[in-house]
Amino acid sequence: MTHDNLVTDESKDTMETDTSSIAPVECPSIGSAPSMECKSSVDSEEILRNSIPRSSTTTNWPLNEIKEPHKNDVLYGRGGGTNHHPGNKRYRTMVECRKVDYVNSKRLDKPLVALEIIKEWRTQDPPGRFLKMDESTGLWSDVGDKKAREKTSQALR
């Protein structure tokens, strides 16, 4: 068996990726938040300098014990209820818009693409949240930035 074609972690960072099979996505604005224009590259230093903001309007929009999610929320779960929620639809569009950036990023920059999406999502008015339902109470709670990054990274793959 020959090992000429093995891919190591070091070589993954320098490999060119064929993005021709990724269909272009029109990236509409997400409302009053910054534009969802597709960016050609990720400025990792800028992402690290600007942590995910918690705007002053967040205090008007709770993160726990939420009875009714709003249009800027991403709902966790499976099936039609979450798939057809307006926030989930717009979130999927935003993620699609950034897939080429993600695929073309070096391994260590890939999480920064996800963080950039989360940052933009949370700066909407009302603020975008990532909500999971508590089955025992029927109320929604924000899952936090770590889980949101994991979800976003998975969606980008």
C-alpha cells in the first residue's frame, strides 16, 4: 500500500479546495443588522478584537424562559416547526452565503467564520438568539455562544 496520497493535518491547511460545486447564493440583507454581503476573506484579527456583542437592546429581549420566539431567533430542534421558522430560514441563507469563505479558510480560521456569522446574527434588532426548548416547561432558552458556534460550524460543512 502506498502512502503518497495521505492527507495530514499540516497539508490540509495548504490544500486547494474545489468550490465549483457550491452553488452561488444571493445574500439578502437581514433587516436592520449589517448587510449579509458575502465577504471574500476572513479578518481573524478583527474577529478576535471584537467579541460577540451584547447590545443594549438585549436587556429588552430575555435569554431564558422565553414563551414566544421572534423572527430573529434560530430554533434548535428537528422537523418542520424549526425548519420553517423565519429566523431559521434566514440563518440558513446567511450560512450558505459564507460557505465558500469557510471552505477556503485555513483550519484554524474556520471557527472565525462561524463566529463572524454569530456576531452578525446577534446584532440584529431585536437581537438574534439561538434557542432550545426545555421539554419539561415548554419555554425556550438561549444556548450560548459556544453551542451557537458549534451549530454554525456544522452548518458550514
